[in-house]
Amino acid sequence: EKGPYRHYMLKEIHEQPAVIAETLEGRVHRGRLLEEAFGHEARALLDRTRGVHIVACGTSYHAGLVARYWLEELGVPAQVEVASEYRYRAVVVPEGTLFVTISQSGETADTLAALRRARGLGYVGSLTVCNVPESSLVRESDVAVMTRAGPEIGVASTKAFTTQLVALRLLAIALGRRRGLDAARERALCDELEALPRQVEAALRLDEAIRGLAEAFADKSHALFLGRGVFYPVAMEGALKLKEISYIHAEAYPAGELKHGPLALVDAEMPVVCTLPRDPLLEKVLSNLQEVRARGGELFLFSDGEVEIPLDRYRSLPLTDTCPSTAPIVYTVPLQLLAYHAAVLKGTDVDQPRNLAKSVTVE
Ligand code: F6R
């Protein structure tokens, strides 16, 4: 079943171009979002939506954090929280708020409990982004936007995350339309989505080179992942992948927070991983990385092929084909591979990490 792959996780990482294409199938056509594909109840619900509350756990929570940046850019107010906190908070729900859950399994106890609690709080309705059609979350939500990742066996979520992000881009476009997103811009955004399978395929070709980088992590106890803007949650996801399968302690920080504490940890024993897309925050990130270099930190960068890196020492791999609205999806792939190879080098049980279960059905 694993085919030529040594682990399910690696197989699932490599399935991403296909399952992303599958998740777009019948939903984007000729530069337009086909909103009907969300089901007939969706339209009325989206029409009433002024903002969203997103609730999820783990990797799915990180997908929600990425979506917040996307939604806000299109004028949609968005809040994101982990389900285990949300469910015990005195949540205040502004009028016109849609309750959104994100889950691979559709059975995560805290996420399900959050949905049940949300029912009495005055939301316009509920929408789930989910991978399992017959799951509790799908059954109990008003609208389900299915990811079509297929069964995910590896405990560390990979293809579920990237297909969640694709589904959330579709949701952002749908809500953006109601906030004045015009047809030309929608076309551009849809074209960027349709380019994704090819771009993820290209990122996967870095596999061998990433295995080389991973050697620098296998004997380390800690790693720091940095990003800014929408790439901060991408860094969080990279850190989670590394810690859960390699047991290397990894933390993600928004690069601008470094000097407020974590910089004290940086030395040659603390590899620092950072994404360097070509975006408006690039100069700021580079100056944060300068601070890391000044403390002797070793840098491992995934950077846009055209970005000049004015740093004295670093190792970097280029991503040459990305688009602004979807780059977080492409940049996730090398971070998944880095975690995978570090774990294989350490000899851990990649598909079945200690202490973890694929579906967390208890609180
Ligand atoms: C991490 C991972 C977990 C899950 C979390 C939520 O790789 O798999 O953090 O993302 O347990 O699970 P779902 O998405 O099934 O609700």
C-alpha cells in the first residue's frame, strides 16, 4: 500500500499535487469559483455572514491561522482559536458570525464539543472543512466543504493540511465576493489555485536536497522556526511536524518577536529555519535573520528563487514557482520533508509517533 515509499507519511506528502487538484475539481472553473459546489444551503448562509470564528486543534488550527490572514485581506473579520480553549471561554459573538470548524477526522472531541456549544451562541450557522464525509462534524454542521485528501494514515498530518488550505482559499473567495471582490481579481486568485499542483510538484523535487539539510538536525535537541505574516503559522506547522515525529524540541516565533526573548536561546546548537518568500515583509525578516547570524545561529532557509540574501552564512533551497495568494501551501512542503528526513535519520517511528493517536476522540 505504501508503494515505493518507506512510510505512509512520505507517500502522503507526495500525494499532495493530486489531492490538491482533486479538492479543486468542480469548484473552480475558467477563473471562477463555482459556489454551488458547496451545496444548496451554502449560499444563504454565506449571504448572511459578516465574519467568521474558526475553531480547530493542532495542524487544523494552523490551517485556520493561515486562513485568518487570507480572510482579512479580503475584508472578512476572522478570529481563530484552539477548540480546547474556545469551548470553555465566554465567547462574545458579533452579529452575522459564521462558526467554522476545521478537522481531518471530523471526530476530534474538543472540536465537536465546540461546535455543540456554539449552537446556543447566536451564530448564523456552522460550516466545517473536513476530510471524512461520514464524520460527526460533517453530520452536525450546516454546510461541509470537503477536503478530498483521501485516507491519511500517517499520524502527522500532511496532505490533510494542504487540502484544508485549498478549501479555505475557496471559502475566502466566496466570502470575499460579498465584500466587493471583483471578477478580474477572482480570476487571478483562481488561476493561482489552479497552478498549485504543478508548484507543489516542483517543491517535492527538493526532496533529496532537503534530506541533506536534515542531517544538520538529527543530532540537535532544539530548533527554532521563524516566519512573518501568513508565514508565521506556516512556521508553527513546520515546528509541530518536527517535534511530533523527530522528538526534537521545536518552537515557532514570529520573526519580529525574536528580540523580545527567544534570541537569548540562539547559538550554534540551535538551528533556525525560516521561509523567505518574496513578500512585503521580506526586508524585515532579513534584518531579523541578521540578528540570528550575529549570535552565531545556523540558518536554514527556504527562499524565493529571486530573493537576494545579504547574510554572511546560511544554507538555502529555492522555491522558484509560487504565487502570492497560495505560497503558504507551497512553502509547507519543504518543512514537511525536513521533519520527515530528520525523523528518519533519528530512527523514530515516523508513521506512529510515541504518545499520539491519529484521531483524538477524548477531551
Ligand atoms: C498533527 C496532527 C494533529 C491533528 C489534530 C486535529 O500532525 O495530526 O495535531 O491535526 O489532532 O485533528 P483533526 O484535524 O482530525 O481534528
